[in-house]
Amino acid sequence: MTTVTTSKPIINLTGVSKSFGATQVLREINLDVRSGEVLVLIGASGSGKSTVLRIMSGLETADTGEVWVNEVPLHDARRAKDIRGHVGMVFQQFNLFPHKSALGNVTLALIKARKMNAADARKRAMDALDRVGLADRAEHYPSQLSGGQQQRVAIARALAVEPGIMFFDEATSALDPELVGEVTEVMRGLARDGMTMVVVTHEMGFARKTADRVVFMDKGVIAEQGAPEQIFVDPRNERTRQFLHRVLDH
Ligand SMILES: Nc1ncnc2c1ncn2[C@@H]1O[C@H](COP(=O)(O)OP(=O)(O)O)[C@@H](O)[C@H]1O
Ligand SMILES: [Mg+2]
């Protein structure tokens, strides 16, 4: 949905492989993400999507290959920490502190990650909550919020540090179906605002409408990638066809 043809890659993976014990989960992955691009990763469970995200966000180190994110060489394990605070991550589980309000959760992240003083952090946190449509719920505790609202707080917490890139790993998978839309709507808003996003999701509607590019992973390799209209209307790889047939039929 954004025009991303000329900007240089903000993420570059070259020849990235990764094994856990005897199991090779990524094989020679090559992937670029450009500034402002929305990249959606799809594929069966176990195909390696989360591992790609974790490597891009410095939570996991590749065995071989090069990983550049925001000009930080993450293949150098000593540099992995340099990317923290420059990327935001949103997971299936919201992981909010139950004894802190929505505002308290976001503020705490800022005080820890940005070493901000409490007053500045509070102001920044309110802006982030406003961005996800929850300014009026700032004083609510997680138990007083719906799952969709809790996930929006988690998005606000990630946004508050003003990351250059946002990663979403099945951010809507734990939600009741009727709560998915409010979260994907917030994600769409970020995409419209030009945020660089890498999104793992089973929401094919989101992929189709919001992705600039869809990557289909199969058994640790990128089996196919392309514009959503190509992947969903005219998939070239038989495995992509089968996968989409399975997920779109349900
Ligand atoms: N920390 C880990 N230790 C051992 N195996 C792992 C670990 N993380 C992922 N795996 C394995 O790697 C494969 C790919 O996992 P993952 O990247 O989570 O796939 P996806 O997100 O596509 O479901 C799976 O077989 C999974 O069991
Ligand atoms: Mg996963």
C-alpha cells in the first residue's frame, strides 16, 4: 500500500541458516526489507517464521550468513543488544504486568529502555496509548481490559520507544475472533503512517489488504514471495497453492 521501490533495505539477510540441535530450521535465507515496507510472512507451523523474526530482532543469532538491521551487524552476537530499543516486538502473548495500569505498563517500558524520567515517560506513554485508541483506558488494569485492548496496550508499549521497525508475531492468534479486527486496524494505521513492519500472521485478509509483499515460507526456505495480488490470486509454487487452499478453506 506504500511506495517502496527506491529506498534502500533497512533489513538485509544474506545466506542465513539456523539449526537447533540436529534440526535445521532455516536454510540460506536471503531477504531484504525496505524502509516503510510492510512484509507479511506466511507459512505452516514450524516453517521458520518466528525464527526469522527473532533473528531480525536480535533475540536469536544466525549460525551462518549476514544479518544487517538498521546498519547493525546482528550476525556479530556482541552487537545484538545494539538493536534493542530500535525495534518493537509484539507477540501472541501480551505479557503485561497485571499489577500495573495500561499507562504504568507503557511508562515502565520507557523508563527501562529509554532511561526517561517519570514525567517525560508518562507524557510519551499517553501519546502512544492515544495512537492505539486507548487514551481513555490509561488507568485501567489488564484484568479490566479485553484481550484486544490488552494487545493494543502491548502495541503502545512497543511504539512508545519510537522504534524504526515493528515486528509482529501472530499478534492476533490468542484473541477471540471478534477482537481481531481492532488490533489489525491499529496495525493498518501504523502501515499507513509509513512504519516498517514485518508481520507473521494467519490473517490472510490482513496480508492481502495491507502487505506490500508476502513471503511464503516452507520448511525453512522462502518458497515464494511477491505482491499480495500475485500470491493470493496466482501462486506459482505448488506448496503455496496447497497452503492457501488449506487456510482459506477454513
Ligand atoms: N529454541 C528452540 N529450540 C529448539 N527448536 C526450536 C526452537 N525454536 C524453534 N524451534 C524449532 O524450529 C522450527 C521452526 O520454528 P518456528 O520458527 O517457531 O516456526 P513457525 O514460527 O513458522 O511456526 C520448529 O520445528 C521448532 O520446533
Ligand atoms: Mg511462530
